[in-house]
Amino acid sequence: MCSDCEWSNNTCSQNSLSKNLRSSRSFAYRAIPVGSQILEQNSVIIHRPAFTHYRYYRSETMLKNALVTFATIIVLVLIGSGSWPFPNFGTTDSGMPESIIIRTTIQELAGLIYIAEDGGFFSQNGLRVTIANSDTGLECVKGMASGEAEIAASAEYPVVGLILKQENISLIGSIDKYQGQYIVGRKDRGIGQAGDLVRKKIGVARGTSTEFYLSRFLYLNNISPQDTTFVNVKPSQFADSIENGSVDAIIVPQVYLTPVEKRLGGNAIIWQAQNNQNAFGVLTCRKEWIASHPETINKLLRSLVQAENYGLSHPLESKAILQKRLNYTDEYMADVWPQNYFSLTLDQSLIAAMEDEARWMIANNLTAEKIVPDFTDYTFTKALRK
């Protein structure tokens, strides 16, 4: 634990793992080109250069999960090099297509899914995919857990919450790493610096990752969340609630930032809320569905690898697919595109983030559980290892 706050060392802004990994002075690293099978400890593994998507591994952290991490990375390298024993990506599945529903939010974390759909990769691999939209990631994972969808694509935070409730679910992959949470305050409510959030009403979509990042931001600025008032606000009401003064400040994902800024104009003060801590777009399924549909998982992962490869070779076209699908402006797309790292992976940094979120939920009595679970028990790696 950090000596200055309740956060573990890998999330505190003064001891940020991501910050350390980016600094060659504080952490030794080297690049491994695609196709290489040399995996060394204390290395940064660079998957492919086109999207600048970096995969990190640090031997000092969470050694009990090292074998899973190495096996996953080896398989992903083999997939990228064409050595993985999947059928040829250029072939089309000749059988009857299998229908599956992927529930997700209308945000860029689903980028690989949109590219796979637009490029016909799902259909090439024998899948008929229906993309169902939800307002929040929590709704996505709850819908998946209840059987409304086979797969949920969401941030990792609501998945942690369901695992703490001992839901029978598993992660099958991460498809995005991103930073895009912002706190917006009203200057006319006396907010000019972070310390002014004390005794203020702050809007937040309760039960989502924004609540975690808001609490973390407050702690890192020496503010106890108990010295503020959290007001539950639905995403569709973000702009209205801050404009009409129902709240003094609000935390929003980047997709909602522009509307909020437009409503407040010069009355807005804005902070980046994540402090270099990545969020993840992850895919989760019910364990019983995974057990009965192993080939479907293979087809899905194969399709997403194709989408990633397409993005690497056609970045402008991929950017255009997302922009059209999400109805983003050129200006907004230019801002949000560099903040996302679209890549299919299951790596150590995801497990570390989930453990931190679990610790926070336990400390804040948001779960009846008292012990952080072993999240490797909730990751499905068989499809990547065989």
C-alpha cells in the first residue's frame, strides 16, 4: 500500500505502474518484434507497431499469475505471426452461421467489434452477430449474466462487481485500453481547484467505473469521498444535471464531455480523472455457455484478431468505421482516437487493475466479500492455450 493513501502502489499517482513502465529511467524495458517467441521478464512486450499498442509484463507483481500471462502472450504472438493453428483467415466458414448477441455500450471500447462487423469477419467465421446497446457497462454485464446476451463488452469495473457477487462468469479477452474519464466543475459554485470539491454535490453514474475513478481522484487530491455528496445520475442526464445546477460537478466519460462543455461554456473547469490508470474494454461470458460453445469462442477471437490486423494495416479506414458507427465529429474523433489501444489480449495489467478495484469496493462496503478473489479463476484461457 502507498504510504500516502489507501491505494495500492500500482494505482497511486505517485507510484503509478503505467508511469513507471513508460519511463526508461525507472524500469528497464525492450521491444520484442512480432513473430518473436523470446519472452523475458522485466520487459515491455510490443505487440505490433501500427496502433502503438504496448503489452506490459512486470515480473515483480503478482507472480502467482505469471504462467497464465506468459501462455496468453505466447499465443497472441503466434496468432499475429500466422503460426497459430486456426483455419486460414482468408477462408469463409461454409456451415450454417451461429447467432450470438454481444451487449455493449455505444462507445469506442467496442472498436474491434465494430471493425469485425463492418469488415465481414464475423460472417467469414460462421457467426451472425447482433450488437445490442446499453447505456452502461453494468447493464451490459447484468444482461449477459441473466442470459439476455451471450457476451458482454464493457469496462472491467462492473465485471469485478459481479465476480465479488460470485457470479459464474469468465473473462475471455481484453479488446481496448483507454483513458477518458473527466471531472467537470462549475466555476460559479466556487470550484477552481480540486480541493474546492469538498462539501460539493458530484454527479456520478453509481455502480460504474466512473465512481471508482471519482473516489480515486478525490483520495489522490487529499479529499475523503465522505466530505462530498455523490449524486446518482444516468448518462442520458449528465449534461442536464450539471447545467441546471442539480450537481456542482460531475464525472463523465469522454463521449459525454463535449455536450457538458457546450452547456457550461466558460463556466466549466475540467480535470482528467484517471491519472494514468488505464481502463479496459473486456469481453465476458457465462461459464456454462463457454463450456458448451468452445468453437464459438474460437470463431469470435479469430474474428477480432482479423479486425485488429485490419486496423493495423488500414488505420484510416478503421478510424472511419468507428467515427461513422458512433456518429462522432472529426474534432472529437481526433481527440479520442489516440487515447484508445485496440488489441486482443489478456495481460497482467488487467488483473492488477481488477484487484485494485476489488480492494476499493471491499474498503467502501460495496460488497459483502472481505477477500480479493483470484481473478485468474475468472479468466478463460483454454482457447488461447490449446
